[in-house]
Amino acid sequence: MDFAYSEKVNQLRKRLSDFMERYIYPNEQTYRDQIAASGNPHHHAEIVDDLEAKAKEEGLWNLFLPDDEYGAGLTNLEYAPLAEIMGRVSWSSEVFNCAAPDTGNIEILAQFGTPEQKRQWLFPLLNGEIRSAFAMTEPDVASSDATNIQFSIQREGDEYVLNGRKWWISGAARERCKIFIVMGKTDPNNPDKYRQQSMVLVPRDTPGFTVKRNLTVMGYVDNEGHCELTFENVRVPVSNLLGEEGSGFAIAQARLGPGRIHHCMRAIGGAQYALELMCQRATARVAFGKPLAEQGVIQDWIAQSQLEIEQARLLTLKAAWIIDNMGKKAAQNEIAMIKIVAPEVFTNVVNRAIQVFGGAGVSDDFPLASMWAHGRTLHLVDGPDEVHKRSLARSVIRQLTR
């Protein structure tokens, strides 16, 4: 296995890092000020549009797409270090049209969408003209087991009729979110529990569809929103089916493999940023007659953070390499491992940084409190840690007891 960054990747890393230095970091306060001035926490900050235009001009657009027909044509291993750089600032991925949940939605529309679905939804998403959401999680069942999904999708003639509730639907609060990919059961009595689900496309303005409320994250109101949705006899044409009936579970699995690489590398980028903030604070602050950086316990925290970040980075790059060279099924264990490790590293490092910052660390004067709150959600996003540990343990037992 060779994880070394190619010359092509190193050039992209430099261009992306330079863009972050020139445009993202200097405008972090501008982003916050524009949202605050609007009076709407879900406002689309104007600075994002300005920087999107610059990103397009510099060829830093749709970098996540391995299909060079639609994107940069990078492998997972090539894109991973770029996702890490974007992960340093929570909103920067949107500037490059590389933000979740659009990335996963674009991938499955490109793979499973009909020509008309691509014309209507994929191409506007690729151009950054609209945003999208992925509606799977439900409040009434344990959605960590996707076969539990109870949302009803019934066919009546040339239409599907949708009924049920979804929640924690990221991106739904944004006005630019125009299309929802909704997972539900079209064949609840199928003896194969993995063939009961399907996915359909629901435009935002469809009658009977309501964004009921936004859910806060540890008290924080996220700009994109994480919403509860209700569907009351929502009707869409049969042509809005994504893929074929009964393929919903398989499509969801196809969406999650590369997406977990993206999530994990962004988390590693956030952890790296927190470590840098920790080091800067420790060097600048004096307590008990010497800089914090000279205190043994602080040095231990910094060393341990560096160890954890590098281990997580290498494991994620290994997972990306296996996906690229052997397929997602072969990378099943590694995908489970990085989904467990990356959130743990992120919250560990941010927690140490908060401790070094003291009272300032839990304030909103610095990004650490918000980073920790959102990092905590990563232990649940794309499945809770325990589900991935269960899967990993079963695989290890099979391998070691043959």
C-alpha cells in the first residue's frame, strides 16, 4: 500500500491551502456577521457566493467526485487530504461545492438517476445553484438499524404516496434546499428485509410536505439546520423513484462508503486545527511562573493528540486506498474502524484544547466549544459507534476462529 501524496495531489493541497489562507480564514468573522445581520440563523451568507465564484475560477470545484464527467476525477485516496484541509473550518466545504449532504446525494444521483432526474436536480447541484437533503432517520424507531424504517411509500397508479416523519435531516432549514431524497418502505411485507425500502425524490414545494422544526445541537443552531419533517399524503410521480423499487438499502450503502472517508478526514482536519490552537495558547499563556507549554501535563496532551491524529489519518488513508483498489466490501472493517476512531480523536483533542484555554475554551469567543458539540454528534452520524464496533467485532471473530 502506498499512501504517499502524488505530485498532482500535492499541487491541489497547496492550491487549496493557499485559498484557505487568502479567503476562508480571513472571512470567518464576516461569515458570522452576515448571518447575524440577517436575523435568520439559516441565512445563506453572501460571502459564500463570493468565494464560490473564486473557487470555480481556480478549478477548486466538485473535488469530491471520482467521476471526471462531473467532477475532478480524484480517487478517494487523492481526495482525502483535501477533505482534511476543508474540515478545518466548518462552512468551507460549501465554498468548493464539497459539503454534505450534497456530496452523497450528488454521487447517488450521478450513479442511479435517470436522464430527467439528472437534468432537473443533479446539474443544478453540480453548479451550486441549489442544495439538497437526505431523509432517512426517523424519531419513532432506532434508525441505526435501517431495516427499522417505517416511513410509508405506497404506489397508487402513477404516483407514490408518502406518509410519516423524519428528523435530524441536515440542510433542510436552508431556503436553497430544493430537493429531498427520502427513504421509506414500498414493500414492507417482503421476506427479504433488505428489499423492503426504496428512495424517492421529493421537491420542497410538494403539497403535504412540511419542515416542522429545526433541532439544536447541544444548544447550537446550525446554519444548515437539522430538521424534523412531516409527510401527509405527499404525492410524487412514479418517475421520481431513484433506482428501482427495493433498492433503497443498497443505494444507502453505496452512499455511505466514500461519505465516511469525507466525514473522517474533515474530522481529522478539525482535530489538527484544534491542536494548533492548543499549541498557540499553551505557548502564549503563563501560569505558575512559566508558559503552559512547559508544563508536563500540557506536553503530554499535545504529544498524545499528535499521536492520535496521525494514527487516525493513516488508518483513513488506508481505508481510502482499499476502497479505490479493492472495493467498498473489502474495506468494510477499515470503514468501521475509521468511523469509530475519527470522532473519538476529534472530541479528545478538542476537549484537551478546551482545557488548555480554560474559561475561554467553553465560550463562543473561540470555536472550540462549538467544535466539541458538533464533534460529539459524529459518534452518531452515519450510525452510532456501537453499531460499527458490533460489525467490526463480528468480522474479527470470523477471521480469527476459522
